[in-house]
Amino acid sequence: MVNILQIVISLLYSQLPDQFVPSLDPKSVAVIGAGSAGLAMLKALFDLPETTRDGWRIVLYEQRGDVAGVWLPDPHLHSPPDIPETPLYPLLHTNTPVPSMSYPGFPFPPGTPLYPSHEHVREYHQRYAMAHNLTQYIKFNHEVLETRWVGNSEYGHWNISVRNGTNEIHLENFDHLVVASGNNHVPRIPVWPGQDEWLKNGPDHGPKREILHSIYYRGPERYFNKSILIVGTGASGQDVAIQVSKIATKTYVSSRHDRPPIDQVEFKPEISHFTENGIIFQDGTTCNVDAVLLATGYEMRKPFLDAGHALLTDPSVTSNSSSNRNLTTNLHYIFPLHQHIFSLSPAHPVNALAFIGLPTAIANCPSDLAQSIFATHIIRNRTILSSREELLDELAAYEHGIRQRGYDPYIIGHQLLNGTSSDYQDELIDFLKKQNAIPDDGKNYVEGWRRDVFNYDYLKRGWSCIEESGQVEEWVRDVGTEEEWADLMKRVDAWQKNWERENGIRFVADLGVRN
Ligand SMILES: Cc1cc2nc3c(=O)[nH]c(=O)nc-3n(C[C@H](O)[C@H](O)[C@H](O)COP(=O)(O)OP(=O)(O)OC[C@H]3O[C@@H](n4cnc5c(N)ncnc54)[C@H](O)[C@@H]3O)c2cc1C
Ligand SMILES: *[C@@H]1O[C@H](CO)[C@@H](O)[C@H](O)[C@H]1NC(C)=O
Ligand SMILES: *[C@@H]1O[C@H](CO)[C@@H](O)[C@H](O)[C@H]1NC(C)=O
Ligand SMILES: *[C@@H]1O[C@H](CO)[C@@H](O)[C@H](O)[C@H]1NC(C)=O
Ligand SMILES: *[C@@H]1O[C@H](CO)[C@@H](O)[C@H](O)[C@H]1NC(C)=O
Ligand SMILES: *[C@@H]1O[C@H](CO)[C@@H](O)[C@H](O)[C@H]1NC(C)=O
Ligand SMILES: *[C@@H]1O[C@H](CO)[C@@H](O)[C@H](O)[C@H]1NC(C)=O
Ligand SMILES: *[C@@H]1O[C@H](CO)[C@@H](O)[C@H](O)[C@H]1NC(C)=O
Ligand SMILES: *[C@@H]1O[C@H](CO)[C@@H](O)[C@H](O)[C@H]1NC(C)=O
């Protein structure tokens, strides 16, 4: 299937003229993906004054049938090598308080629990799209297969191939490409010596041994009466461990770092290798299990950019991008990018290719919108930004700053370090104000209450108590505006803090990063 597709695509491209034809349409923008990030981009484009965007061509391609990205369930069951459309599983609740996940000015409706089930987040995205008339720009069931820049560092256009709902492939031209395709779609699958022998050597009777990535996880039932090793303790690893340990015969978790204990879970260090009869850890201890679940995260990969050579994949790059300025991913980090958004590759102009939603460890909807406003204004007027050389120097200084804080930018990738995620968003918007691209309202982009959420160490436990005691309705019934949501979080945090103090209880703060 893929091969036939590639032949068709290369036939289409072989008919292209050698020289690029500058597009007559001055601003045409293609957005890929209708998750949180793509919707934010549409909103930002739509918010341009009508006189400015008059005549612009804006198309968002979404391969699935609706908005919401990872929050839209995939009704089908998949097994490798087939990849599910989302890692979403029925028991999933948000691991961050939902008011902090909202787009500015568009709060969750009254009655929403603070850490709701995934359906609330899906519905929220649908309402956001409807309320702002965004679906008029969206072509559902359209998959972008390949994107190619036709031109040079100053002029040109994107020639992109799209497969539509009836499986037909066609080419389209756009001046600007905005990639909002999400970070949780290509599983990162480590391989250890000896694992194939271990898999083959399962018991003659009883369950077959398996190693599966968490993108396939749909509930704990699969592990009933089995023993399991979960690899990784990001948010997915922790969540799965809590669910599975209740019905598995034995649950191990392999972790690089020390972690708060989980009931009935035995922690292990990193895996060294497998033998026919078990798993050997780096401290020399062993265990054997029926199943291994890899909560090992995702690769930073954009297959449709790869296919058109707009993005090189080189997993071996671990330190310095200055020598190779072609846009590259080492599967953790895409570089060189300005502000995690604009490609600084010399292959195209600085505003030709933007990424929305790469940063992690951030409340993504507000961040996606800040990035989108930034991208929209740079697309409108490229001269707002300095020269490519200056932006590359700025990037080198940023990477240097990350190293000084003890991290490798090529490993942490687009993860925003502790305490910098709000400043990052303010910086994007302040820059536009300084350039007179948007009016200065004298306010910070990130409202004070959103910054406060980082200090609410008692909030999640407080909410659990409220749920367990059946008081949810009383707390959230009349909470509707952003101010009311902000106040609710403050009250729940203070309520729990007070209770823990009075009862002399101390917990280790759990700062989850989703895997
Ligand atoms: C299981 C899970 C739980 C999470 N829980 C939380 C949480 O509690 N709190 C929190 O803040 N964050 C959470 N996150 C992070 C979450 O990823 C973000 O909140 C956010 O929804 C990501 O939005 P996005 O638009 O960047 O990407 P996505 O939601 O992945 O959307 C990308 C869209 O692009 C489409 N697409 C991709 N490639 C193509 C193509 N070639 N052609 C056409 N369309 C394409 C996809 O179909 C998809 O609809 C969670 C993530 C996961 C995976
Ligand atoms: C959406 O479109 C409807 C009808 O076309 C219009 O009445 C409404 O004002 C629009 N809303 C926004 C936010 O533009
Ligand atoms: C797909 O494209 C073909 C050819 O352009 C067209 O005839 C068909 O109606 C399109 N299908 C959809 C669902 O858009
Ligand atoms: C790109 O796509 C268009 C279809 O819109 C096609 O006609 C054209 O030949 C392609 N090639 C270039 C170089 O633009
Ligand atoms: C649990 O597994 C054991 C060993 O594989 C088997 O003997 C037993 O019947 C199973 N119990 C249930 C309830 O399935
Ligand atoms: C990266 O390379 C540039 C020049 O190629 C050099 O000036 C810089 O010091 C290097 N940085 C690191 C961290 O190696
Ligand atoms: C970078 O891109 C240029 C132009 O597309 C190409 O000639 C060169 O080989 C690329 N460099 C690497 C390291 O891939
Ligand atoms: C584009 O930005 C530059 C630099 O901020 C500014 O001088 C110029 O007036 C802007 N152009 C338009 C059309 O807004
Ligand atoms: C992040 O900040 C918190 C307190 O603000 C601190 O306890 C924690 O160690 C920091 N983590 C990292 C990775 O810097």
C-alpha cells in the first residue's frame, strides 16, 4: 500500500516544472492537525482584522473526522505495527487542573470536575471550534502525505500532497505551512539485548509473553492475573501502574529516577538486558513477568516533512546544530527553530514553516494560542523578525542557557524548564507589542491566576478527597467564569493544605510529565 502510494506521489512530482512559480496568492496558509494547537492557529488567523486577512486562503487538513486530536477516542483496536490514532484510554482523566488547560477567555462550563474524564476535554475543543466558526476552514478526513518546498531561501511555496476522504491524492500550493500535528503519535520503542529470546521462551501453557508500548494501552483488564513490568514513570507510566497493580498478580516499575511509592508496586532501576528466563536490571537484580509495557514516550518525528526532505532525521546528533543548519530532528528535538516555532533552515524564508505545540511541560492551550498569535503576525509581516543569522545566534544563546542549568537541549528538546513556561508565552506576545504588531493593553498574556496554579501542591489530593466524599457538585455547581475557576482552585488547595497541617500529614510533591 505504502509503496504504491510512493510511486503515485513520485509520478505526480516528476511532472513538476524545474523552476518554481511564485504564488500569485500573497498569503495562503496550510495548517496540519485540528487538535488544541491547530484550532489555536485558526483562531489566531481568524482574529486578524478582516481587512488584513481579506483574500487569504486558509486550509486546515485533519486526517480524522473531528477536532480535538488526542482527546478524540479511536474506536478501533490496533495491534503493532498498526498505530492507534490516539493513546487515549477510557479511564483517562486529566493530570492537570482543567481550568489551567483552557484557552484564554474560554473557560470550561460550570459543573466540570477539576480533573475531569477525557470526554470533557474533547467536548471543550468541539465547543471552541463551533463558538469561533473555525470548522469552515477544516477539511476533515484529509491526510497530508508529503510537503515539499519549491523555491529558495527567499522565495517559493509549499507543494503538498493530500489524500482525501475517498482516497484520492492531489497536490496543493501554499505560501506558509503550519505544523500542528501533535507529539504523541510515533511511539518511542527501546530495544534491549536478549528480548527476542525472552519473548520466544514463554511458557507452553499460560499467557504468551509480550512487550507493548503504552499507546496501545486501553485498560487494566488485559493484565488480570498476570505479572507486568512497566517501563517509565512519566504520567502514563504512573497512571497505568496505579490501574494495573489493582488486578495484576505482581507489578514492577522500571524507573531511571527515584519516585514517590505506589501501593503494591515494586520499583526497579533501568533494564540492562533480557535473558531467556527473565529481565536483568542495571543493579544486577532480576525479575520475570508475563508482560512488559513501555511507557517510554514518543519520537519527535514529522513523517510528512521527512517525506519531502523538509526535515532530516538524524538520531545521532547529540550536541551542536551550528555546523548543520538544515532542519533536523534527533527524535527529541527539532532544530534550528526560532522560539520553538519558526524553522531557520536556509532552504526557505524564515516564516515559511512554523510548528505549533512542540513545547512540553506547559499548559498547552494557552501556550498554543500565544505561539499562534506570534506565528500569525510573523506570517503577515516577516520583517518583524531580525535576520536569520541573528535568530540563529539567539538560538545558540538559548541552548547555552539550558546547558548552564545542567540540561542538554538536544535531549530535553522542547520541554520548557521549570518555571519558564509562563515567561515564554509572555515573551512571545510582548515581542509583538514592542514591534507594534498588536496593541499594548498593559497586561501580561498569562494571567496571574494561571501562574498561581504552579504553587498549588495540595490541589490534586484535595480534589481526590472531594470526589471520594461525594461533594463534587457542591464545589463546582456555580463555577463558570475564569475568576470563579481561579478562586475554586485556590480554595481547594487551601482547604486541603489546612487539613493536612491539622492532621500532621506530609506528602512528596508529584510533578508528573506525561509520557
Ligand atoms: C494520553 C494523554 C493524556 C494527556 N493528558 C494531558 C493532561 O492531562 N493535561 C495536559 O495539559 N496535557 C495532556 N496531554 C498533552 C496533550 O497532548 C495536549 O494537551 C494537547 O491536546 C496536544 O494537542 P496538539 O494539537 O498539539 O496535538 P494532537 O492532539 O495530537 O493533535 C494533532 C492532530 O493532527 C492530526 N494529524 C497528524 N498528522 C496529520 C497529517 N499528516 N495529516 C492530517 N492530520 C494530521 C492528528 O490526527 C491530530 O488530530 C495528554 C496527552 C496524552 C497523549
Ligand atoms: C459565526 O458565524 C455566524 C453565522 O455566520 C455569525 O453569526 C457569528 O457572529 C460568527 N461568530 C464569530 C465568533 O465570528
Ligand atoms: C477527493 O478528490 C476527488 C478528485 O479531486 C474528488 O472527486 C472527490 O470528491 C474528493 N473526495 C472528497 C471526500 O473530498
Ligand atoms: C504543485 O501543485 C500544483 C497543484 O496545485 C501543481 O499544478 C504544480 O505543478 C505543482 N508544482 C509546483 C512546482 O508548484
Ligand atoms: C490465574 O493464572 C494461573 C496461572 O496462570 C491459573 O492457574 C489460574 O487459573 C488463573 N486464575 C484465573 C482466575 O484466571
Ligand atoms: C557549536 O559549534 C560552534 C561552531 O561550529 C562553536 O562555536 C560552539 O562552541 C559549539 N558549541 C558546543 C556546545 O559545542
Ligand atoms: C543540507 O541541505 C543542503 C541543501 O538542501 C544539501 O545540499 C546538504 O547536503 C544538506 N546537508 C546535510 C548534512 O544533509
Ligand atoms: C512590518 O514590520 C516592520 C517592523 O516592525 C514595520 O516597520 C512595518 O511597518 C510592518 N509592515 C506592515 C505592513 O505592517
Ligand atoms: C522545579 O522547581 C521546584 C520548586 O519550584 C523544585 O523543587 C524542583 O526541584 C525543580 N525541578 C527541576 C527539574 O529543576
